[in-house]
Amino acid sequence: MSPDVRDEDPYVNFLFRIRVDEVGELRCSECSGLSLEVATEDYHEGGENRFTWKLPAQGRVPMLVLKKGIAEGTDLWDWFVRWLEEGMVEPREGEVHLLSSAEEGIEPLRVWAFTGGVPVKWTGPELQSLSPGIAFETIEIAHRGIRIRK
């Protein structure tokens, strides 16, 4: 290997934060749904029996799912329940930051930004007196897309 070529270590996934406009910074233990998909349609060309064409059809954006331990504050709940109580919800912009563990300070290494996010599902904790653990709440956010900002 030449001295100019350097293997880079992949980023670790346990340091991250989530920010949602007007809701603030969320301390979550899990974040999933950072993905984009393109559905395909099969096209069978007449006389071509060796393969079927796969043509891109429509983009899909899965839900962003945030799981967090219940602590003080009800920001996520307030954002979600406004739809049920008042019949309106305000779309929010937000970001998921993958953080470095550098000694000089924590810096975002990668930032995924979502647009037009609205909460569509809230799930409370499963309470079990015989199993110790943390009480988690989960919120699902529908959005219009994800972009990488950094």
C-alpha cells in the first residue's frame, strides 16, 4: 500500500443527537428510518426473454422513528397531541447529527436533515413490574425527504 493511501475508520453510531425546530434537542436512544427508496416497475420487452427491465417509478420516504427514555419535559407529546386536541399540526424541520468523540469537543461528522416532519404515531412505555428497565416512548415522524448536509 502506498504511503499516500490511508484507511479511514468508519464512524461509530452510538453518539448522536436529534434537533427538531421549536421542539428542541432530543436525547434519544434509537433513531431509525434514515433511508430513501425508489420503487421499480417491471417492463417486459417483447421478444426479450432473458431479463425483465426494472424501471424507476416512484420515490418512497419511510417514517423517522425516534425512541427515547421518558424524562422531564413533554415536548414530543405536546407536538403530537396538538393534532388530536386542536385538529392541527405544524410541520417541522429537523436534523439528526452523528457526533464525533474527539477530545477537543463533540462535533457533528454527518448531518441528515429532514423537511416537513409531522408526528403521526406516539407509543408509550410497556410497564412491567417484574422487569427492571427504562420506560421508553416512541414517536414516528412522517416527512418529505432527507438530505445530507455534512
